[in-house]
Amino acid sequence: MLLYDGVMGAAQFKMGKLDHVHIRVPDRAEAAAWYSKHLGFEPVEAYEFWATGFDGGPLQISADGGQTMLALFEAGDGHPMIPQQTGVAFSVDTETFIAFTRSLPGEINSPAGRPLAPNDLVDFDLCWAFDLVDPWGNQYELNCYDYQRVATELVEADGIEPVRYWPPELHQAHSSS
């Protein structure tokens, strides 16, 4: 049992390790150059598709080889995803991600203000994610990078219809080049 502000409660789901932080900037290239020059951040090649595959995607940069990243989003109304706010993303292992998904809906809301549900799962082609908010409106993202295993053991097994922010052909074209 853990103590939370004087209340005893059972330890449950743990968010995982810090993966990336969403940063809104007016120009991703200018921001990436600044972060590179002053803080040692470089683009993470494995996620280049997200920045080049469609308008408004994040440019992932890292100062530690991709272990933790900044996701640079250009601020603007034309973004194809949910309106991006500054937010923090965490990643968890496959078992934790599947258990979290199967525990939904619960007391965690989606950015739309309704309880987060399994069909809120986002297919990012390289990872799976949930966008969620705390009771004060702070936005978080939960990721799992074991793409194929989640596809097989969760999405296909449970008949989940994930959300997509771009067509799968964009990633396929990027992967084959």
C-alpha cells in the first residue's frame, strides 16, 4: 500500500520512462538549429518520417542518441493531430501497455474530455500511443515501441480500431526509400 496525500491506496499502473516532451515552436528547422548549437540536440533519424511524411508532424531531436527526446511541433492551426500543447510523453514495455489498454475505460480522460477507451489507441506506424489528460488539463502521451507485438497481441486480438493521424501509405513509402 502506498500513501497518497494521507490516503492509503494500492499501487497500480506506473507511467514508465520519460520518452519525449512536446515543444511548440514557430519554425522547427530554426528551433532544431538552436537546440543543436546550444544544447547538443540532433535529429533522430529513426523518426524522420514523422517530420517529413506529412504537414505538421513532429521533428524528434535528442542529445542522448534518442533515449529521451524533444518533439518539435510547429505552432499553427493547420496541424492534422489534436491541437498540440506542451506535453510529456512516457514509454512503457509491451506487457504494461497491453494491461493499461485492457483496464480502460477508467478514471483517466482523453483530451476530448471523455473517459479514455481502447479505441482511442493511436497508430503512429512506428509505435502505439494514447493521448490522455490529468484532472487539471495537462496533456500526456503513453507510448509503446514494440509495434508488431502490440498489433498482434492487442489490436488484432481485441478487435481494436486505432486512430490514425495520417494514411499508412506515407510510412510505407518512407520505409521503402
